[in-house]
Amino acid sequence: MSSSTAPRIAVVVVCYKMNRELPRTLLSLARPYQRDIERDDYEVVVVDNGSPQPPDPADFAHLDLHLRIFRQESPTPSPVPAINFGVSQTDTPIVCVYIDGARIASPRLLATAREALLAGPRVFVGSRGRYLGPKFQRESMLEGYDQTAEDLLLAESDWTSDGYRLFERSVFDESSGPTWFDPVAESNSLFMWRSLHDELGGFEPRFTSAGGGLVNLDAWRRACEAPDTTPTLLLGEATFHQVHGGVATNGSLKKVDDFYTEYFQIHGREFEVPMISARYVGRFVHTPPDREILEVHAAPAVKARRALPGRRVLGRLVGRLSPRGQRRMSEMVRRTRLMVTLRWREHRNEREAAAEIVASGLFDPDWYLAQYPDVAEAGWNPAIHYVRLGPAQGRQPGPDFDAVWYLQRYKDVATAGAHPLLHYLRHGKPEGRRIRATSK
């Protein structure tokens, strides 16, 4: 679509003390890194939220980019005033809020988001967030990952030549995974028509915590809950978070817990991830790893196999059947193979999950057997029993984790049918969700 007919986009980027990270972010939002979109199709508005050394426009004059930089006259710990100010300085039909200026964009983020928005005026678009490095950023940093390691990772990736290479050197963040088809809690590049943005009242100013607390999650949830909206998630596009000491990403779990408390005080309810039926738009330039794709979408490896005697007999038998009978026989064989495969995967995953909960210390095998003697009498491995049957039977894993309370408090977890302890270990703990002892 040419610039003469395409609706223009304003990308509002908020930054604070990001002299290292912002140049990469802006390079990734400029052409020719951004593909299939013209220079005049969009602008980038940077709002500095009180940095001691604010960004200098002269440092970015070489970029093929319509760029304006503002500085908040009265900066606050929360970026919300800066966000709403930045949007107020634009008049484009499409608005994108980039709450974290330390995020590198993938190469067709802008073009794909605009294509998705053209489906209708109630469409809004999000992309998933990813951490550069091998693990959740909090975990990576405990193992020595820092800005120096990240600089080396980026240099070795040659990402400026092909930004899609960053997918090979990153993982989904806590709000965006574990697969491309799971619901998300937020988007760090939230696109919507200005009319919808104005209807929602922009970003909620009552979020005053440093870093904005859960304001970005709140914006996504309110858009999902607005009448007749169409939540859309991009496939094959993302934003990549750089280490910069951000409050929300690198803060303590106590700080994250405070964010959830602030959300409750504002809305009178706990935050829950919107369990929506999202529309997906986009394509994968490189095939994602299996762990990021639902099994139903994973293409099985095809291997040449020697025909066994049983297969030869089955082949002769099928050959004598009518075409309809052959279809039925093939379907029966396919289903049998699928059941065997899924059962094997189920056992493997069950063993891995059992080892995971024991290692966490929140599952106490001796306590479990003492509390539930029927499990011991039946000869069960206690961890396997809890993984397979415990939550459905209302059983508790140990004295330090009240699984029943966890499901009652977090309705999104219960609605999704998630295993409470596994959910907490894999998602809830990094997200700062609360737990309590079973004695309370």
C-alpha cells in the first residue's frame, strides 16, 4: 500500500535513562530495517521521562525516520503522563504505544500491524514480547547475563542485517508465552485506531507506581473488554527487551506484588489475563522451535522406515477393501498411532512435571503421603499422583502452597484448567502472583 492511501501511524516511545538501549530501538523502527512500509507512512515520537542526559535529536539525524523528541517538563515515576502526552502530540489515524523504549522491533512489526488494523475500526493489535538471552531475564541475570553479555549477543547476531535472527537468541517473556498461540497479558507495542484509543481514555492515570505498574496490562485488558473489539496478535513479529534495569522487569517480586495491589485498589478486582479468542495475522520468516508452537501445529519429522511384515500384511488387507473401507481403515490406523504417541508424550511430560514440583520445594512427598494415606496404600508415587489427580481431587501439595486458594484467587488460571502448582512455578512466580500456606 502506497503512502498516499495508507493510514499513517504514530509510534509513541517512552524512555528513561536509556542512552544505551534507545539508539537500537530507534534504528529498529527506522527504514530500511522496517520493511514494506514507507518513510512517510509513520512517525516516531519519543518522550523522555526525566533522564539526567535526555536523548539528543542530532544523534539520530542519520536515521531514515520522521522523529520528534520531547522531554517531560514535570516527570513522574510512572510513564503514564508521558504516554498520554506523547499521543496528544500526534494526529495520525493509528496510534502505537511503545511503553518501554528499550525494545528492539522485528522487521515487519509496523507493516503487519497496519495490515491487521485494516480489518475494521474496532480492531486492535498486539505483538508478543521477548527477552534477549537464554531465559527469563530475572533468571538470566542471576546466572551472569548483563549488558556486556547482551552487547556481545547482539554483535554476534548481526541483527541489523536481519532482525529475525533475534528470535534464535531470545525467549518469550512472562506475559507472552509459552507458545505463539497462548493468550497474552499485555503488548509492548499496542496498536489501535485513534478513535478506539480515545474511547478508552488513553492509559489509566491512576497507575502511579514506578514503571507504571500494571498499566500496560490494564490497557490490553480494557481493550479486550470494550464492546465489539477484535483482539489481534501478530505471528512472526515481536519486540525484544534489552537489559536496562527497568522497575517492572528487573524489580523484586515484592515490587511486582505491589503492582497487583495497586491494580486491585484501582479496579476493585484482581488482574486476570483476558481469556480471549484472538485473531492471528502474520507469518513466520524462520520456523519457530517446537516449544513455541502448539503440538497440533508442529509438523512431524518424516523418516524413511523399512516395511515390517505386519505392515505388509496390513497393506495387502487394505488393498482388498473398497475405497470407502480403505479410508476407514486408514483413519483407524491414524487414530491408533496418534493415541499411542500422545500417551507416550503424556507419560514423559508427567514424569518431568513430577520432578519439577519436587525440586521446587513446594511439593512435600512425605507430607502428601501423611495427609492422604490412600495414596500410599495404593502404591502411588506421590508426585505423579499430585500431577495427575491432585488438583482435580482438591488435594494440597504441601504446607507452603495452598493450591485451592490459588485457583480461587486467580480465576484465569482456573478457567484455563491449568495445574495450580505448575502454573505458579512456570508463570505465576515470575509474574509476582501471590501464594499462601495451607494452614492459613
